[in-house]
Amino acid sequence: MKRIGLLSDTHSYLDEKILDYFEECDEVWHAGDIGDVSLSDQLEAFRPFRAVYGNIDDEKIRARYPLNLRFNCEGMDVFITHIGGYPGRYNKRVREILQSNPPDLYICGHSHILKIMPDKKLDLLHINPGACGIYGFHKIRTIVRFSIDKAAIEDLEVIELGLRGKKS
């Protein structure tokens, strides 16, 4: 079993509460728009870290992290990208990937909108953890925490960090 801390759209701001919430996690996954390489350095020093780059990320972050990340975690096929959409509204690039080889878990960021929903046609779970940074149009900063055990997601939690414009 692995405990996962999932975040997205930090836009160069890492709320220190996130490290407390992710203290029990085995890995941290970031779905893009990291913002500053020092933020990813901090997360890499904290826990094993997986990330993709987002549309606001510069060449340093793009050199370190891929556009798409596909891997196996505890028997679950995981696909992470930053811009992709959600069930019924995938963009063309992601729709082609998902239709040709659907993962068990599809994660993206970008919209700043928290969504956790199944895609019954492709038999996958979609998670967008929302945005945990202080920039953007979201109202509440969010992260997600869950476990993967024997190819199944357990103990999934949405954690609200507070209002967007306020630093903790």
C-alpha cells in the first residue's frame, strides 16, 4: 500500500500546511504549473516526487519533468498530464491517449477546479486536485490525499487549505 499526496497549480506558492497534510504520505504527485524550481526542490527533498510540467512552467521545469507521466503504482496504471479535460470533455490529445490505452487512474490539473469522477466508458477514475496556489480564479485552495492498495484507491480525502488570495 502507498499513501499519495496529490496537488496541482502551485504557481510558485507552497503552503507549509501541505507538508503537514502530506507527512503520512509515501509519495507526492504534482499535476503541473509548479511555477518555480525551488518549490519542486522542496517537495523532492520532502518525499519521493513525481510531476509533470504545466503551461506556466519555464524551461528549467520542462527540462526536469515531462508533459505526460505514465507509471504503475501498487498495480494501478496511472497517467498524469497538466492539460487534458475530464470525462466527456477531454481535449483531443488526451482523448486519443485515453481511448487507445486507458489507464486505471487519470490525473490532470490546469482548470483549478477540483473534480473526482469516474469515466464509465473508459473504466477509469479521473482526479483533478484543484489548485493549491494563491493565484488564479479558484476560490478555495485544495489538495487530495489517498491510498493505493492492490490496484484500488482507498481513503480518498479532499483537503481545503483556505481562500485563494490568503497566504497561511
